[in-house]
Amino acid sequence: MILTLFLIASLSAKAQNEVKENTRPKVGLVLSGGGAKGLAHIGVLKVIDSLGVKIDYVAGTSMGSIIGALYASGYSGKQLDSIFQNVDFDKIINDDLPRSSTAFSERDNMEKYAVKLPFNDFKIKLPSALSRGQNTYGLLLKLLIHVNQVDDFSKLPIPFFCIATNIETGKQVILDKGNLTQSIMASGALPSLFQPVTINDDILIDGGVVNNYPIDELRAKDIDIVIGVDVQDGLASREELTSAPEVLIQINNFRTINAMKSKVKKTDIYIKPNIKDFNVVSFNQGNAIIKSGKIAALLKLNTLKEVATKKPFINQKTKLKPIDSLTINNTQVVGNKNYTRAYVLGKLKIRNNEKISYKDFGKGVNNLIATNNFDAFTYQLKDTPNKEGYNLIANVKESEVNTFLKLGIHFDDLYKSAALINLTKKQLFFKNDVGSLDVILGDNVRYNFEYLIDKGFYWSVGIKSRYNQFRKNINAQLVLDDAQMMTTGLNKLDVKLRDQTNQVYLQTLFRRDFSLSLGLEHKRLEINSETISGDDPDEDFLLEKTDYISLFGNLKLDTYDNKYFPKRGVYFNGDLNIYLNASGFVEDFEDFSIAKADIGYAFSASDKLAFNFKTSGGFKLGDKSNQTLDFALGGYGNNLINNFIPFLGYDFISLTGNSYVKASVIGDFEAFKNHHLTFEANWANVNDNIFDTGEWFTLPDYRGYALGYAIETFLGPIQTKYSYSPEQKEGTWFFNIGFWF
């Protein structure tokens, strides 16, 4: 009887607990949109977690959907704080891809144009947004990979949905099934910042356009108590409306603020952080914004405690274990037409049933995006039933734009002012080719044409043609022999140099950063001067007019993270030209060869300080009577033609010889973001036959030191340098604006 009574009492207690659980009020959480201001949601969640409040449903819009989805997937408020502390928002918003992700043949193009415009059917077609959101997508998918198998968002650790806007109909779309990462990307696709997202053939943008606080939709989930966090702007006063953008924002806020009057009344616990001093892109003030959310939640402390006491709850934290590696068992490519599955997998560098690091997987994704052949690339990693690893579902949307108009400006002390106009066309004759024409207008008109049939790791076929010209006072030894210099008594000549170089070549790649090129080169070199008088006093004296034919080879390795201000990486560039023939001023031509190489190593001593050690050298073999292709040191810059080598402390083409060695070190202190203070030192020996005489291994004959200041801008670096040469006992200023071309 005692045992029976005990069992009856136990069953009765259990039944009462079940009834109590079933009658516990369901608590919903609604998080509004607001861009960077939405980071305040994290501060609120930290307070909610600390009180043990159990959330039964989460609804969000825009940034509220991103924070809400992560919380619904199992992350705590404290964990979200840690995650967002380490996010570089500039990088993910701007689609900033590592330089190493760009195809080798594309890097020069990436690093000399200030403006790039799609240009199809002779019309400029502006992009739909500043960012494709690819880096954001990659980050969110990695954070949500532990729930990647969930297609029904009500099956998440906390049920969830978010709001997006159909851009064609203007109606709201409730996203509660499908690809979770893609859904919250659509909900947060702020117009003009992120491009629209296509889901189920609907083109979606930021849900805040139609419903920035989905409380009614949350109530429909049988929610009893709603906790709402509102990070939307209020109406500005007349004193604050001082610019056109502020007026437009005010107009846009009318509808949202009017709608909130009724929505606030429907919210049981309404939390309104003080975010007046922030805007939608104030991500650099994340700590202050998160703190404002915490302060606002603490103002509702007693009310939140009442909710917590109804059912004490401890949030089960998701393990923040980094994903080190993964195995792709099978890959499905969807949406490709012009580009084959093999092309996509080749860029991703994925082989089925092969284990790769997650870092390498991310690099592969970057490689594919950096081709700019796809407007969108979304992917899912689905668990493989009864097998370790994932199935990769890759959805690509091929770009319909294959023609681009690109612009740039530049000024330096050699070529002077220049404006660059470029026309680039992909799929000119074949699916995997690209043609590019630069026309450079200014003090020295130039052009550069490149065509490449890109076969990646197979042998690619290329054609190049470029024309350069400039006028400069140079060392006379480059164009006059000793007898002529004795006769004229000249050490310096004011010359005009014209150079046209044409190449046909084959190129292959090793890994992503190593290239080998072999080909045939034609060079026409013409030099004249008004310093020397000729037969016709009205024409400049002609010093050189020769066509050269040569075989050439180039081996190049480039892992620098930045062409102009590298903080890490290795660089090697080796050239060999074997000259087979020359016609024009050269009589009794004899074969000769010129070899040269540059080596660099960059590393960071701290977050702000980086060093770049460089060395280079070159020599001539065979006939050495011709001087115009000798090495000429001096000046500052990139992409100098022929065998002109930058050397600080001396003006352009000041030190000449048929062989040289040079060493340099550059210290770069980034005092503020994109602001660089530089210290540079370089040393060199340059003369004829220094490798024969042993002079290359002696103390340097020439030294130069420089202090500089540079700003990185969308036009390219703006730099000024003051250099000093102990041998000359005088200083030289160098100044340039924009990318070098």
C-alpha cells in the first residue's frame, strides 16, 4: 500500500509539472533592422541570457535577422559579442578579397584602375550594389555550419523566421525554410550596399523596406509575451536636417516610425537602445553600440526577471570550435552555362573525397569569385548520410556583362600627368579569353594592348603590344660611347625616348602565384636629342633607331598581399632576353643576352609596422658594344620599361652600366588606416662588367635614403618622398598620384 501511494503521488506530481509546462507563457523575441546599430541586439541578449529567460521564437529583419539567426542556432549573447569583436566589417562589406585570390594575369589590371564600369552594348551598366556580399555569406555560413542540415527554421534550437522584400512586387516575404544563410543575406540586403538575393525565383532585398519590426507575424506563432528590441531611427529635428542624404533618410523613416506607433503597443517588453549617435555603417563603434543595448535591457531588468521566474532557463551554448578541415564527398554545380563544371571545380581546387583545410576551401571560393565571371555564388555544405564529410551544392549565376570601361589617373616625375582609358572584353573570340586596351593621354601619349587565352595550369597563349615615350635629362653614357663623350664633352643629355615592344608568348602557372612565360619579342627603340646639333637644325639629333628581335623567358612568383604596401609575402621576378637580330643603327650585329632578377621578402613586425627587404641584379652576356639597353638606375616608381631600375637618391637614368647589383630595405609604419610613413634605404654598384671584376661584391659605390608619406585612396597611392644621396650631397623629391601604369 505504501509503495502504491508513493507511485500515485509521483505520477500526480509529474502530471502537474507537465500541465505547468504546457501552460507556461511562450516568449517571442523580435529584433528590428538598423545596420550597425543592430549590434545593440547583442547587448540585450547578454542580459536576457544572464537572467535565464527562455526564448521560444525569434523573428528578425535585416541586421536583426542576422543576430537572431545566430542566436536561434544556439549561440549565446556572450558568444556573439566575442564573434563580432573579431570581425573586420570593412573587409566583409567591401568584398575585399586577398590579392592571392586574383588570377595571375588579372593582378596588373586590378592594381592600376580607379574606376571600373560594366559596359555592354555601348551602354554603361552600373552594378546593382557596391558589394556582392560574398565575404559576408562566407562568414555566416561558417558560423551556421552546425545547423546546415536544417531546412525548416522551426526545427532550429530556437524556432526562427525573418522578413525580406520582393523588389518586383514591393510585398514582404516571410523566410522560414530553405538555405538559412541565404535567407538572412536576403533579409539584410540593404539597397545599394548589397546586391539583391534570388530565392525561389523571387528577387529579394532588405526586409526593412516593408516590415522592419515583424511583431504581428511573431504573434501569429501563438506567442504570449513579446520582447522587442528596436534600433530604428527616430525623426530628426530641423537643426539636424542639414544635407540631402539626411532629408532622404527622414522621408524614408516616415512610414516606419508611423507603423511603430501601433507596434510598440503590441510589444510586452519594449527595449529601445539609445543609438542616436550611430548610423547604419558605424561598425567601428561596435563596442559602444553593444553597450547601449545592454544599458537599455537593464532598464527593463525587473520586467525581464518576472518572465525568467516563470520558467528558469539556462541557454545551451553552441561550441565555438573552429572548423579546421572538411571532406567534400560530392559536388553539385547548379546554374552554369558558359563555364563548365570542371572550370568551377578547378577554381575551387576541390576534388571529391579529399580532405582539405577550411582555410584552403575559403581560398578556393575566393579564387572563383575573383574571376568576376559570376554575379553570385552561393553554396551549402550538406551532411552526407552515414558518411563523414559534406556534399557541396554550388549555385552560380554567371555574369551577363563581359565588357568593361576602366579609368585611372596618374602623375609622376618621369611620365608627368596621365589619364588612362581602358576597354576590356572577355569572351572576345573564345569563352576563356580576354582582351584589354589601355590608351593613356597626357604629357606622354602611350598605349598598352594585351590578349590572353587563359587555360590556367595548361599552356595559355598571349599577345602584348605597348608603346611608351618620355622626355628626360639622362646620363649620356646610355647613348654615347666614351669617344663620343670625349668629343662632345657632355655628361647629360636631354632626350626623347620612344619604345614599342610587341610579344607573342606561352604561359603556364604553378600553383596560383608562380608563372612561367616563353615567347618571341620585337622591340623598336628610338632616341633623339636636341642637345646635340645635327645636319638639320630644326630636327632633334637621332641617337638610336633600331628594331631588336629576341627570345624571352620570364619566371615570376608573387605572394605579396599588397603591391604597393606589402606586409607579408615573397616576390621573385626573373627575365632573360636572347637578342637574335637587330636592324637600323646597329652595324655588324652580334648576339647578346640580358638577364636580370628581383627578389623581395615582406613581413610584419607588428600590426602597424612592416618591413620589405629587396635585392636585384642583372648582367649582359655576349656583345656589349650596344649601350641603349644597358641598366640605368635612378628615380622612383613601378612598371618602368626596359632595364630602368628605381634607385632613390638619384634622378631617373642617372647611373648606367651593363651590369648592376642593388639591395634595399623599406620600413612601413601605418600610423592610421591607409596612412603610411616610410623609411627607405638602397645601395648599389653599377658599371660595366662588375661580375667579371668582382666589384659586385664590394662596398656600395652608390647610396640613397628616403623618408616618405603616403595615403591609399581609390585613385591609388598618393606619395611624396624626400631622398638624399651622400655621394651627391643633395636631396631629390619624388611625387606621384594614383596607380602606376
